[in-house]
Amino acid sequence: MSYVVQRLLTFPLILLGVSILVFVAIRLVPGDAITAMLGTEAGLLTPVQRETLAAYFGIDQPIWAQYLRWLTGLFQGDLGISSIYGKPVLTVILERFPLTLQLSLMSMVIALSVGVPLGVLAASRNERPSDLVVRVLAMLGQSTPNFVVGILIIYVLSVFFGFVPAMGTFTPLFTDPLASIAQLIFPAITLGFAFAASVTRISRSAMLDVLSDDYVRTARSKGASPMSVIWHHALPNALIPVVTLSGVEFGYLLGGAVIVEQIFALPGLGRLVLDAITQRDYALVQGTVLFIAFNFLVVNLLVDLAYVALDPRIRIGRR
Amino acid sequence: PAQAAELRMAWSQDATGLDPHKQTAFSSLRLLELIYEPLVRLDADLNVVPAIASSWEFAEDARTLTFTIDSNAKFSDGAAVTSADVKASFERLLDEATSAAARSNFLSIESIDTPDDATVVFNLSIPDVPILVAMATINAAVMPAAEIEAGTVGTEAIGSGPFVLESWEPNAREVLSANENWGGGELAIDGITISVLPDEMAILASLRAGQTDFALLNDPLVATLVPMEAGLELNRVGVLNYNVLQLNPSRPPMDNLLVRQAMSCAIDRQEIIDAALAGEGKVTGPLTMPAFAQDPANLFCYEQDLDRAKELMAESGVDGFSATVIAATGEPPVAASEAQVLQAQLAEIGIDLEIEMMELNVYVDAWLAGDFDMAVAQNGGRPDPYPMYNRYFTKEGNLAHVSNFPDDELDSLMKQGQAETDPAKRVEIFQAFESRLAEQSPWLWLSTGYSYTAQRESVSGFTPSPTGTLFGLVNVSVE
Amino acid sequence: MGKMMSSLFRHPSGRIGLVIIGLYLLAAILGTLGLTPHDPLKLFAIDRLKAPSQTYWFGTDLLGRDAFSRLMVGIRQSMLIAFASVAIATIAGTIIGLLSAWWGGIWDGIFMRVMDVLLAFPAILLALLIIAIVGPGTMTSVAAIAIVYTPIFARVVRGPALSLKQRDFVDAARTFGSSQGYVLTRHLLLNLVAPLVVQVTLALAWALLTEAGLSFLGLGTQPPTPSLGLMLAESRNLMTHAPWLMIFPAVTIMLGILGFNLTGDALRDILDPRTQRREA
Amino acid sequence: MTGLLSVRDLRVGFGQNPKANEVVKGVSFDLGPGETLGIVGESGSGKSVSALSINRLVDFGGGRITHGSIQLTRSDGTVLDVAKADEKTLLGIRGRDVGMIFQEPMTSLNPVHTVGAQIEEAFRLSKGLTGAQAHKATLDVLGRVRIPDAQSRLGYYPHQLSGGMRQRIMIAMALAASPRVLIADEPTTALDVTVQAQIMALLAELREETGMAMIFITHDIGLVAGIADRIMVMQNGVAVEQGETDGVLDNPQHDYTRHLLRAVPHFTSGKAVRDDGRRAEQQEPIVKVDNLVVRFPVGKAWFKPKGAIHAVDGVSFDLVPGETLAIVGESGCGKSTTARALLGLNSKTRGEIVTEAGRSVRPVQMVFQDPFASLNPRLNVEALLAEPAIANGQRRDDALRERMTFLLDRVGLPQDALTRYPHQFSGGQRQRLCIARALMLNPDVVVLDEAVSALDVSVQAKVLELLVDLQQEFGLAYLFISHDMAVVERIAHRIAVMFAGQIVELGEARAVLSDPQHSYTKRLIAAVPAIERRKQRFAVDMTQVPSLVRPPGFEPSPAQWREAGDDHRVRVEDTP
Ligand SMILES: Nc1ncnc2c1ncn2[C@@H]1O[C@H](COP(=O)(O)OP(=O)(O)OP(=O)(O)O)[C@@H](O)[C@H]1O
Ligand SMILES: Nc1ncnc2c1ncn2[C@@H]1O[C@H](COP(=O)(O)OP(=O)(O)OP(=O)(O)O)[C@@H](O)[C@H]1O
Ligand SMILES: [Mg+2]
Ligand SMILES: [Mg+2]
């Protein structure tokens, strides 16, 4: 497992890069917390008032000093205080994260449970009509922007069924599992739509590759049934690209789905960071980006570990 | 009241903070107006009416203003509102360390006396009539002296308003409950839950699905959809805010009066309303408050007159030019459309506008720095012309560097208006001011819009107000 | 290249993809040349929100502009952004990936960590920040999308480059003492063309999608220039009033992405060594 | 007819129109119980397709039996025509009646399941055994294929086993079902000679034990000699000759069979070595390698390497103009590493390589094993040939073009080849291209690393001939690396035998091949299949090649040499 340790040791380096990037970038954006709070009224402030506010928002020092202070805090597990929420950044993030995590997981479950069987089906009926239908659908699914899907879902639901999923706040899974899942199912479908299409296509082509492999022929020569050949012998070997794709997508989803959160009015990480940027909540932007980057790295590491679990040939650390 | 319901409300932009002295954002004010109270407030006709103060009086010279506090006025923790609270609140507002933007409206306050618990006397350094209207905003809210001392304003939100803030998850939801101690009377609802739904089409869907009872809408386009839905009602009221094309007269060729006038003549204000605002708006001059406004037809070149525009252009010696107009994305929602229609109209007299859309804060930054050729803006209105334009069109106005239009005549008219106590004379003064502005055309005033709320049929009793306040919710009941 | 085109045309989905891309390029060219049925920026004040008709094929928008003409120009805008950003990302990513693989060691470490930073940085936020700093617009969208895709290309190139580096013909070149430049361009880059071409078409589809998303959030192309995402965003609130304003851009985006995806798939088939061997 | 299997006029085609694309064009043969049929023929002659038709696996590759019958007598005595059976019946045939082992033991085992699970599955499918029963049966069968320490190997994944081990697992899997016919499709082609000998011996033993019939497919006619009762020779989808093994080998009827027997090199224990160009006494070596050591660090765990692969450990030899030194040895013994170090492709850890500056700035050139992999597929022949010259400062002028056409002509390629791309040539032509390219710089030494191994046997012979001609014409010295003793026998003047990174025997070719001294050399030579040794039976020798990974700081004991003849040295073995 020294590989895991080795990978973990590169995390701080990457996160440091991410933090510097975000720290500088967010400060390069014109406008600051003061204009964000006061808008054009900020022009009415006297210099003294402005300085007081700058000190209050912690933006009165030179940028490197701000960075050092932030970094020192970081080492003590302190990501700073959000100016919008008046709470520690980490608290705010952790309040929003369950939604994003659940939404990402639900999308992935949808994508995998639809995509893998469809892909396998298509591959095992290569070039037959059912294969063609699946391929066309998957291609179309992949080509549909998710905001179009989301808008259509809301429109259809509200106009034809007089119903919309709960909006604005999130019911955590443990408070009320049913309500929680009911609330996220449509956003999850929205996100899972193109995702499922990609999974379908990837699993189809991976299955096709694998089905022509020698060991599949060996399994057949033993008299294994077609079902067993597909599910037991071929599929486990075809999963690597599916895992890669799912890992990458999941990693992105964990960063929050800005557009879908916007359309379905969900308080997730995506909107959190969007709001943080528009309201120039520097500490929150920094904290959230760092958190998202960290998740991304962890997911990638998990994907690598999953390879090892899936394919004993893969020696970890050698890619 | 037994069986009273809670009102489920939605809006697309959330409040940004809870300190009424500091907050200037539209949503923040709307939220805080339900929690705090100022001494006086404005009714739906923009008359000053009692809030914490039951009565008030200006001394003859307009240099002393005396309030009597309503004996019913209580904070949500049950404590009565006293003159000490008022004094402490205003002192906090005036303290530079508070960083209250509204402080600039109260600079004439020299001292505050509290002869007894129910009386507050403001001693002013100069005659300042508009200060009364300035006090009628939540930016001059009264808060408990104890809270100020403890430094918990902005976190605790203890006010004397009709509702108490139970919880607030920024950009997600706030929960308000009826304030039993409110001095203004009984409420017909138990409380309000406000959800933040950033997408106004989602708000509409939510209203349609019965998940939301009442909503605040920004986008005129969405608002126009409401009446088409069975079971939904739209409340619409003209507001004081105005849409304007700000020119920067410090930059050539906008420094040329004739060019500015040509532009004013070239635009068709009604067409802008029809096209960009889906017809939702009225042509307006600089003064948007009914008590002061004059018929726009009297103002300089308020009807599109392309021939005259071309003449003026020819006379100016400027043979067409190109300039950049800045506008904020989504703020107001119609800014982009407005800019595009303006672009098309001004092209007629050889002006080539390039539109530069900016994220709101970036726009504000550029705007505050006066760093633009032209700006599509929606500026806030006041019930009184003085606080509304003093900042732009007097020489020491805080935003004089944004308008870049120092003008002796405007300056002196402003000063006269501030000191004059006779309402009729004030109207006269400010109409002269308005005519001068329209004629000089440093900015091209276009239109005023509406404030919209949408509600389900089950909701009744709401009165909208031109200030945009939701204070009318105190009379609302839900079936 | 010509051969690739002709085999693409023989491939069933490649043909559909090429036809779609061809039509889009045609629309884009006509749009650029101003050969649209109407002026896409002209306001026909009396004809606002007209349903599709013989005069206005795809109807008119809120400001009374011809939706079809705007769609043509919108296609140009979206294609321009997609092509420009992918071109930049391809070049930058390829150079980084190549050098990283070739030099290896510490350089590989540095380059790849920098790419990791960009990858770990949430893509949309990266775009948002760039846009907020520079201000939204065509060039900004191009830059933002390019920066997001550069690390992806760097990775796509680095992997095969690493294995090409081990190939016998590279060793052979080293035994002759061929220069680094020669080996990098003729032996590595030339053999990366196939995976790159496939990746480029797929990235084009993604770029189209990203551009639409950014414009939809009001951060991409700025009015009055139409882009597909912007048209969609503008028509969003008119969905019930004037559904055509939404349907046409939405379908156009979908078809465009479909076109690139189909082409990419076909290319993958064609360039796949297994299929090649079968054909040979 | 009492045969177990009777194939009549089998025709198999592929694609949309199988009749038009027939690759097996009417093959007939019979197989009785306990009998072994060897099928030989060149690559692409339809051997595998014929075999795969017997259990109809050919269907899954897109093949269709267009004509003919395959009568199989099943265990219950009924006769089934496999060519017409439905898929459900076929499931019962596969494994139980017809078992198969394939060429590539690595790819033929499922990489994600343990070998134990894969064998147990075979027991479950054929005999319905599960749980403890299956487990026990698996242990048994592993014992039968001579896998030591079977209990712990059950949990291994295929990649954790050596090639020979994997092939034994494949055999165990096929045996699990106790098939009545075992089809072995080139089961040893991917293996080293010594391992090949083990597998062949094992198959022979098992056939004796179980009495199963066997179809043994190979392209190496020498290999079937030892195992087959009957031989069928295939060419272009047709069986051109069929008969008793001795009859076919000693008295071939068909031209093609004769060609296979004659043109293709067969190992003759040193009888066929070259007799030109003996090394002169005081000839100055053009290359001198002294105590070459190449190590690759392994398992780098935080700065400190865990150890190193001692790929080449103290190798010394020299090479004089006009002579061929062959390096032979098992896979992984360090042959390529030595060659690569000579060319500077691997950095050496220690030792000296001295090359006399001869005719060219780059006196040593190389021809790689896989001609396709060593030619950049995206460059045309002109660019490929010009590269060495351009890299060394020549300009693309007429003189250069002249040299290119001269060399093309010399290696027997047409002039118009210049504008063509590598994929437009056959394997043999490609290798000629590589040779021409290596000669572009007019080198003194050419290193040929398995340069003919990837070629078809008859093509191989032609390329070897060319190499000899070129050597004589240009006075080239060859460092010829190969694991194929028959080939080495025909081209080498001297031979170095490598074992585990070290040279264990070095000397004049005839001496080394006819009178091997070192125990490893003896084993190696004994394992080479040869037509003349067809009756010889091997003992199953399960010796494993030692690991080359050594702890940090490990140094081998210095070599002690023993002179075994005039030009014949042997490393003294530690007697254990
Ligand atoms: N799945 C397939 N599709 C199309 N053609 C095939 C397929 N499998 C084999 N062939 C063709 O059938 C012919 C015979 O192939 P086969 O595999 O039987 O040769 P072989 O004698 O076993 O050769 P080798 O020694 O290389 O294994 C070849 O020309 C090959 O290209
Ligand atoms: N670059 C490398 N890094 C680590 N180990 C290596 C490297 N190259 C070769 N080796 C190891 O060195 C040993 C000798 O390899 P080499 O390629 O020289 O063997 P070979 O005799 O040519 O075998 P073959 O007949 O299979 O080609 C092997 O154990 C191999 O795994
Ligand atoms: Mg074969
Ligand atoms: Mg080798």
C-alpha cells in the first residue's frame, strides 16, 4: 500500500497549486466583498468606512500576507469564515455536501444500472436491430445538453402533472429517506441521462473488445453457457473503462452541478461556489474549490484502487 | 389567529446579510423590512406614515425634528422601544466604523436628544427636509441599544417588526414566524418560509404546482406569464427605480452637448419598453415619484425625432462614432435586451455601440470608477428627489465622479430643494431640475418598470408598494 | 487525410456525422458572409415573437429578430468557439504531453502535477473565474474552454507517447543518432495523429456543449451576437409563449454534438488498428 | 466405421458470404480413440479454423461451416454430426467431448479469475462438481499436470504464473472434463524450448494415462515428430498430404511437404554449421565487451531501491570483422539487454564496450525482432531509409537516393518501394527493409536481435541466406541473438550461451552444439525438437529459471572458466 501513501503525498502538492491558483484568480476578478454587499451604494462609503469593511472582510492586507494567513489557518484545520454565511467555511461546505454527494451517487447508480445492462445487451447482439436501437439512443442521449433535459423535465412535470420536486432546501437522506430520494430523483435523472448514454456506449465497446478475447473462447470451449460467458467471464474484464468513465464523471459531479442545481433550485456545492464567487466570499471560494479538488483526487485514487480490485494484473502505481 | 397558515414564499435572490444599517441589496431590504422597523415608513402612495414613531414634527427652520415613539412598539424579545434605542441606533448608523452606506443621508444630524423614553429630538446642522423620507427606510432601522452594545446586530436580528427570523440558510431558505409582540396589530399568518429558487421559471413551476404560495419576481418576462396560469394572480405596481442609459460626459464625444441631445432625440423610449421589457414599463423623465414627476411630453425631445437627431449630430461636428456600452448580466434581467435595442436605435444616427456585458460586481466596479463610455443601468429611486439625485448631480455628491457632470444650475437647484419646506415650492424647484437634466442629457432616462409579486388564489390581502417592500404581507391571509 | 475522408464517408455513422458537420459549416459560412434570409441583428419591431412562417422560417424572437438567421450566425459563433478552443487545447496539450513523456523524470513530474492542478480544479469554476477576470465574450470562452481541455489532451497524448517512446522504431532512431526534434515530430507526433483526431472530434462535441452551458449561464457569448447556448438561454422564459425559440436552438445543439460524436466514433472505428488490419 | 471423429469434406468460410470466402476448402480426416493426429502447415493455412470447427467455436469468430460433416461418437455411443448440431447440444459437446488448449497461455486464461476458480468451473460444467468436491478434483488435476505446491497455486491469478505453468493450467482445465478428444492448437509456440519440451513430455504422458485422442496443431514439423501417430499437412485450406508419421516424414509425397522438410531449418546438433570464415588467430576485434553489467532497479520504495534485476552480469566477448557471434538462451536471460547496451540504448552499470572506429561514425547498427514495430508506419520507405543518413548530417541528394536504391536492390526489394509504406510489404520484405536501413550508414557490426523469429519459416530461410550474402559482400560482423537453435546452427560461427544474465559457454559453433559442456547448454540442446530424434522421450524436467532479482549490493562470485577445446570455454559450475 505504499503506493497509496505515495499518491496521498502528492495531494498536498496539487492542492497547494489549486489553492494558489484560486487565491490569485478570485482576487484578480474585479469587485470585492464590499461591492458585492453594497452594489453601487458602495460609492457612498467614506474612506474610513471602506477600510473598516476591508478589515472586516480580511482583504486589507497585501495578497501574499492574506495567503500566508489563510495557509496557516489551513494547517490548523481552519478554512476561515464565510462572509455570506458568517460561519466557518468547512461547516458551510459540510452542510451542502450531503446533497451533492447523494445527487452524484444517485446519478451514478442510474447511469450504471441503465447503461451497463444496455451496453452488454447491445454488445451481445452486435449489429442486430436491438443493438442499433441502443446505439442510436445512446448517441442521442450523449448529445443532449443536461439543461435541456432538466428544463423539459420541470416543464413536463409542472404543466402536465401539476407537480415539481421539492425545491429550495434539501431533505437529508437520514431525516426522511423517501422524501430525500423523491426530491433528488429528477435532478439525478437529468444528470444521469447523458452519463447513462456514455456508460452504455463504453460498456458496449468494451464488451465487444472483450468478447473477442482468447479467454472468452476458452470459456466457450469448456462449455460455459452464453449467460455465463457474458456475465461471468467477459463483463468483469470489460468493467475497467466503465469504471474509468464513472470515476471521472463522478469526480466532476462531486464538484457540484451548477446548471442542474440552478434549474432545480437545489442548495448543492455547485451553487454554493457560484454564489460564493458572485458574492466575492473569498474564503468560501477558496475552501470550496480546495474541497472539490480534494474530492476529485480521492475519487481518482479510489478509481485506481478499483482497477486493482477488478483486474489482478494491474500492479498499482504502474500505469 | 387559530388555524392560520404559514405562507410559502419564493424569490430568486436571497438577502445577503441581516444588519439593516449595512445592507443595501434589494432582497436584504425586503427581508429586513419584515423583521425591523424604522421610525416612519412609506405607504403605498409614498406618504410618510407612522412606524415606531406615532407622530413627528419639523421645527419651522427645518433644523429640528422631533419624534414621539408609539407606546405599543416592542422588540421581539418583549422589551419596549425607547428613545435610547433610537438614539443608539442612529449613533451607530453615523459611526464610520459601522460602514453604513446610508450614513451619507444623515450627515446633517448634529446631535440627538432624548428628553424622555418616548421622545427623540434630532438637531440638524442645516435645514434638511428630505431627511424625514430618508428615515423611512429600513436602513434607518431602530434596534435594541443592548444589542448594539453587545455587538450582536447582524447575527441575532432582534427587531420590532411583524416577524421574527427563526432561521436563515443563506441562498437556500429563511423561516420567519409571526412576532407576538409586534405593535402594529394582529397577523393573519403564523409565519413565512422563504425559499431561494434562483431560476424564475422554476419559481413559476413551483407556484403552478402549489408548492409556493407567494413569490417575488424580477423578470418582467416571467411576470407576464403569471396571469396566463389558472389559479395564479400577478400583483404589479409601478416602482421608483428607473432604467437609464448613462453617458459619460467627461469622455468625448459625449462631452458635446449636441451629441448627447442627438442621442436623446434618436431613441424611441416606448419601443425599448415594448421590445426589451415586453411592454412592461412607462416612459419616464428623471423624476419617477408621482408627487414630483411631470408629463414626459414636456421634456426635451422625449418623442423620437430622427430628423432632429441627425441635425443635431451634423451641428455637433461629430460624424458618427463608436463607443462601448456596459451592462450587467441579469441585473436587471432585461439589461441585455435594452442594450441591444439601444444599439439598433443609435445605429440610425451613425453611432456604433459595442455591448460589453459584465458580471454584476465587475460592472459595479467599473461603474463606481466611472470607467465607461455609456452604461445601461437601473438605478434606485427615492420618494424624494433630493436623496435620489444629490449623490449624482451636486458637486460634492458622493457619486459625482460616476455621473461626471458638474453643473452650477443643477447644484443650486438641489441646494434650494433641500432647504425648502413648502411642498408646492419643492415640486417647482425639482421640476426645473428635471427639465434641465433632460435638456442637458448627461444621461438618457428611459423608463420605470414594475415590481411584481405572484400569488396563488388562496392568498389574499397583499398590497404592493412602489418601494418594492413586502411589508404588505402583514395583511395577508392564506386559505 | 483525403483517404481518411473517403473512408469516413464510407462508414455509415461517419457519413451522417460528416453531413451534419458539413451543413453546420455551410450555415456558419453563409452566416459569416451575411447570406442569411434576414439581418440577424435587425429588429423587426412589429414582428415580435412571431411563430415560424414563410417570412420567418423559425419565427422571430422577443426583439423581433429572425430566429433562423440568428441560428445561422449562432452556429458560426458556437463552431468558432468550439474549433478555436479545441485547436488551442490540442496544440498546448500535445506539446505538454509529448515533452512530458519524452523528457520524463522530473519534467514529467512537474508538467503532470500542473496538469493535475488544472484537472482537479473544478472545470466550470475555472471557466467562471477566467470569465469573471477577463469579462465574458467570445475570446474568453475560447480561452476558458481551451484551458479546461488542455490537461485532458496532455493526458491523452502522454499515455500513447510513453508507449511509442518504448517502440522499436524510436529505439532504431536512437541507434542512428536522430535528433530529438526529428524523433518527436516524425516518430511520436505523426503516430499520435489517430488518437488525436478522435479526441479532437469528441472534444469538439464537448466544447459545443460547454459553450452552450456557459452561454446559458450568461457567461459565454454576449448579446447581440447570437450563439446557440445564448439563444437557448434567451428563450428559456419564453418556453410557453414561443416554444419554437427554444426548440430550434436545442435541436441544433443536439444535432451538432451528434455530428461530432458520430464522426469521432467513425474515426475511432476507422483508425482502430484492428479494423485496419482487417481491411489490409 | 469405428472412429471417434470423422471429418468429411469440411468447408468453412467467413463473413457475409461464407461460400465465397472459404478458408478451409474440403478437409477430411479420421481420428480413432487414443490416436494423435498432427496438423502442420504454414500460418494462415487453415489449421486453427479446422480445429475450431470440431466444437463449432468457429461460429463465434464469424465463421460458418458451409459444407461437410463432422461425425463425433459421443460417450454414450451415439453419433452426432457437429456441423449441423444446434447450440444447445454443442454446449454439451464442448469440454466434455472435445477439450481444447490454445496457443497463448496468457491470453487464453481469464485474467480476473484465479486459476483454481477457472479449473473448478470446468469441473462444475462437465461433471457437476461443486464446493469441496470440485476443490479436491482441482487439486488432483493440478497434481496430474505436475504443478508443485498445488494447494497454494489455486489462489493465483494467471499473470502470477510463468508461461509454462499457465500452459499446464490450460491443460488441467481441459483434462477436468475428461474429454475424449483434446485439441491442442500450437500449445507451445509461445514458450521457450526447454519449457516446450516439458509440455510436450507432459502431453505425451497424459495421453498415455487417459487414453484420449489428440489433435496436435503446429507449424513446426519437427515438433510433431515426437508425438503424432499420423500427420496431416495443410496448405491454403487444403490437406495436401496425410499419413502415418514416419511415412510422411521419411517419404514425403507432396512438394509442399518436401519443402517444409527441406527448406525449413531443422536442428542437427552442429552438423549444419557454416564452414566459411574461421576466425584468424591475431585478428583485431572490432567490438570488445568486457565484464558488462546492466542492472535495473526494482520496487523503488521511497528513494531506496529494494534490489535490482541483474539482467546482464559480467558478460565479456569480442567480435571480429566478418564473423557471426550468436547469443542463445532462454527468454529473459539478458540477450536483448546485452545488445541494447552495445548500442547505448540501455545505460550500462559497469564494464566496458570498446568499438574500433571503422568505416562509419556509427559502426554498430541494429535490426530488431519485429520488423513492423521497428518501422514507423506513418513514414514511407524513402523517409525511413533516409533517416539514418540525415541524422548523421547527410543531405537528401542524388547520392543518397542512389545508395538507397542500391541497398533496396541488394536486399531484393523493387525500386518502386521507395514511395510505399511499411504496411504495404509482407513480413519478410519488411525485415529486408530493416536490414537495408541498418546498412545505410555502412556499419561494421550489425546486431540482429531475434531478427528472423517473427518470420514464417520459409521466409526465414530466405532472409538468413541474404544475411550470409551481405556478410560476405561487406565483411560485416553479426551479433545474432536468437532462441531458435536450428537457425543459430545455420548462421553462427561462434556461439555464446547465456543463462540468467551470464555467459555460461562460449565457443566455436560446431563445438558448442555437438559437444555441449555446461549443464544448461546440455539441457537446452536436448530440448530442441528434431526430426531425427523423433522416437526420443524426455523426462519431465521441472527446473525453473532462477529469478534475476537480487538484493541491493549483491555481487555474483567471479567467473571461473574452463577451456573445453581450441575455441570453446565453459563456465565452471558450483556443484551444489
Ligand atoms: N474470425 C475470422 N474472420 C475472418 N477470417 C479469419 C478469421 N479467423 C481466421 N481467418 C482466416 O482464415 C485463414 C486461416 O486461419 P487459421 O487461423 O486457421 O490459420 P492457421 O493455420 O491456424 O495459422 P497460424 O499458424 O497463424 O495460427 C486465414 O487466412 C485467416 O485470415
Ligand atoms: N527496462 C527494463 N527495466 C527493468 N527490467 C528490465 C528492463 N529490460 C529488461 N529487463 C529485465 O531484464 C531481464 C533480461 O531481459 P532481456 O530482454 O535482455 O531478455 P532476453 O534474453 O532478450 O529475453 P527474450 O528472449 O524474451 O527477448 C529480464 O528479466 C527483463 O525482465
Ligand atoms: Mg492458428
Ligand atoms: Mg529479447
